[in-house]
Amino acid sequence: MRILALTSFKHDTAAALLEDGIVRAAIENNKLVRHPTRGLPDAAIRFCLDAAKITWNDLDAITVATRPIRGWLRRSLSQATPLRVYPWAAAFHEADDIGRLAREISDLRTLAHKGAAFAEITSFDHHTCHAASAFFQSPFERALIVTLDEEGDGLSGMVAVGQGTKLRVLKRIAFPHSLAWAYSEITQLIGFRAHKDEHKTQWLSLEGEPSFKDVFLKMMRTPGNPLPCFKHSLFDPRLTGQLAFSAKFYQAIGGRPAGELSGDHSRALASSIQQACTEIVTDLADHFLHAENLHQVCLAGGFFQNLLVVAHLEDKFGRGNVFVPPAPGNAGTGIGAGLLLWHHELQKARLPTTPSPFWGPRFKPGEIKDVLDNSKARYSLQNTETRKLDAAIELLQAGKIIAWYQGAAEFGPRALGNRSVLASPWAAYVKENLNDYIKHREWFRPFALAVTEEDCHTYFEASSLCCAMNSLAWARETCDPTVRGFSLPDGRIRLHVVERRSNPLFWQLLKRFGERSPAPILLNTSFNLFGEPLVVTPREAIRSYYCSGIDALVIDNFVLSKHSARQVVTPQTLAVSGPAALQGAGDA
């Protein structure tokens, strides 16, 4: 049975194709079109159909992770009380929400026009799809499920229980009682961009003291209620009908800022909102785990892209008892909708979990070579896998920063070794070079280390969530001091554990690098230009390589370097320069 599974249409849209409950293809729309999108993810849909070599006629079902009318009704009811004393704000809000409803219904009608003649369309609640995405991709037979995001179909979260092929909803968290919304507002108050830079607030929180933690706790929960519950006295409706912090809130944090906040004030706010949210979520999960006599918990929703929260929950409930899917945000709800239909509605048995989410586009060597020749790029061709690995390791040992472009693109927010920028942790000034010449990012944001699964326990204490970089690890005392230098202020470390079964080529690179270095460990960060999505196509890879301070690009079996050829080509290498390499390159 083929299911085309789509996200909601609000933001971070994506599409996935499932065959008999197994994900065959999935990609975010913004990675393909290279800018944020809403509405139907047309480019992602085309990719999924092309990847499976099918048309709309071959689909058996279409699922969508939203119910627009139900969401509109919920939002209208939840906003009715706080907005009734602000008639202008209420009018603006209602007009805007009706416009959103009209767009979403129009998107559903367009989808029906394309596919209804061939496949039945089923819509599910947004947060139920989050829950399905978390539970049905987990290894657990019975578990608590907690979902949290800013707003989806009028809800900000859900608490449920998953057992076998069924989900049972315990509680729903109505908007605007949203921890994710509060976190975004503080992100903007600090001076970052809401809905884009929450990860910066997360890492900045480790640099400050939680001076205002009690203010946030009083603002976001009430005694005796395990669910988030906001006090309206600390909020005012904006003219658009959205909420904003009130004068009472600003008084509690030392006054409304006249301009940019001081560094200490920003760090204190970041630390306070981080620790307050962590405490609320931990107490919520603990309450329902005890109430339902459960020991394991699945997490989904954009809020759980916060690694500090997830790591704290692992510390509280035990490694191996917490699960986060590879794409916990809105992009993952499409897969959740497909799995909800397959397991919950059709009662099909669950299958072993997928090792890794390499479900995006992949390109043949001939296609890559055509792009290289069209770009008039000079490259060498490594005509065996061993020679390719040797060329990459030679560059890494020389202290070079390389872009590693192999196989299918990752689905989800993390670079897991197919669209990565790699460097040796022992290279001189590697942090500075990555930050200043490639990533152009703040000093307090950490880089991840990649290590093979078999060697992980020698250097780190980590859970299986680190396979998708969804949690943090601890560096052991016996770990190399240089590696420990990449630790966060609290001693934890961002870690990518690489399994041989899920990414054999990247695993081999780490192993071979470890034979010539103190450990099989590399720095791993995403391959993209500042502010852009992860690269997908060869042309995007070449553009990002030439427009940044990356020293070399290993793209399939082709190696490009900004340094002399002798630094790239070993005596065993078949050297080819540009368009002269016409024979056999497509078969490499």
C-alpha cells in the first residue's frame, strides 16, 4: 500500500512516501526550493513520486497532518476570553485567522483535485500526528507520549499513551498555553529571530544564571496542574490579536528594555526560560509516567529540538527510556500521519525501526560529473572507494576542512554524515576557522563530534538518541584532552554516534581516520551556507563550497581542492582535470 504523507501547511512543510508502513522517500520542501514555504509542498511531493517511479494514479491513500476547521474553532474559542475586552485586537485576529483557514482549505481542495480521483485523502489532528511520529518510530511497545510546539490545529501540546498499534489521548494543551511560544518570545527579546534562532537561546542559556526562573515558573504554570497554564495578567494582546508580554512581566524582569539588552541580562533571560521550561516538562512527564505506570516516554514537536531539555529528561528517566524521532518538528508530522493511518486506523503490525533517515534525493556519478563540468570545476576522480577515503583522510590530517557529500540527503534538521562539513578536532584553530570563515556563527554555539558506535563507549557516555543527534553525551575522564575541549560549560558534549548499518561509508571514514589519529572522531557540522537549508543537489554543494572557506569538497568519488593538487592526489589516484575526464567518470 502506497501512502503519500503530508505535513500541515503552515510552515516547514514536507512530504513522505510510505510503502506498507516503511518510509521510502521524504524531504522538506524548503530544502528543495531553498527558501521557507507554506501551503502544499509541491516540490517535495514531486520528489517522492519520482523517487518511487510512480504517479498520482499509483497512490492508495493520501494523509495530511492538519484539520483546518477544527483548528480554527479551537483557536477562536481559546482566544475568546482574553480578547473580548480588546475589540480591535479581536477583529484583527479573527480576520487573520479566517484568512489562514481559507488558505488551508484551498490547499486541501487543490490536493483533492490532484489526487482524489486515485486515492482517498484523510486528515488527522496535528498533534496526534506528532504523537504517531514519535511512538511508531520508537522501539517501545508501550510508552507515554508528550508533544509540544507553538500551535497546531489550535493546540500547543498533547499527552497520550501508545501501546502496540494504538494511541490513547490523555490530555490536550490548548493554545496559547505554549512553552514553545514563550521560548520564541524570549528569543526575540534577547535579540535573536523568533522561529529561527531558538537554538541560539538554548546554547546561550549555559552561559548565564537563571535569575528570573521563578518569574517564568509563576507565569507558565499553576500549582496542582501538571500542564502548562499561562497567567493572563502577564500578557497583553497585540493589535493583531497575538499575545505579548505585559508591563507586569517587564517589571518582574527589571523593566522594559529601551534598546538592546546587556549581555548579562540576555544570558540570564536565556538561562531562566531554559531552566523553567525544563522543570515544567520534566514534572509533566514524571506526573503522567507515575499516573499511567509507565517507564518510557516518546517526545515530538518543535520544542523537543531543544537538546538540553531532552538530555535532562534522559538524566531523569534513564538512557534508553526516552525517544525522539529524527525529525521532531513540523516536517515529521507527515510521516506521523502516514504511520497513524497504517498502524492506528488499519491496525497493521509495527515493523522494526528504521536505522537512519537518509530518505532525500541522491544523484548518480554521471549527474554529478555533468554539473562539475558545466561549472568548469577542476577535480580529481578517485576511482575506488578506498582511494576516495584515503584522499579525504589526507586532507583531514593536513588540517583541512572538507565538505562531505555522499549518497541520499538526510531528512530532518541534522547533518548525519551525507551532507556534512568535517574537520579534525586536532587541527590548529579549527573552531575559529569553522566559525569565522564557514559558519559565521556565535562563539557560544558548540560543534558536534562524530564517532563510530563501537568506539563510542571508550570516549563517551551516550544513548542511542545521539545516532540522530537528538541528545547530548558526557565525555569520559579518559577521553583525549583536545576532544574534551569541545565540551559545553556543563561538561556535556554534542555527539553524533555513527552506526555501520545506517551509514557504512561515513563509518569507514571515521575508522580509517582513527587508524592514523588519536581517535576515530571528527568534527561534524551541516553543509550549507549561512542562513540556508542543508545542501541537497550537486550544484548547491559546489556553490556552497566556492562561496565559503571550505578547503575541499568530496562529492561522490570526485575531489575538489582549493590547494595544490599534490595535497589531494596520492600516487595511486587516478587524476583527472575537469572536462577531460569524459571516459568512465559516470561509472565511478
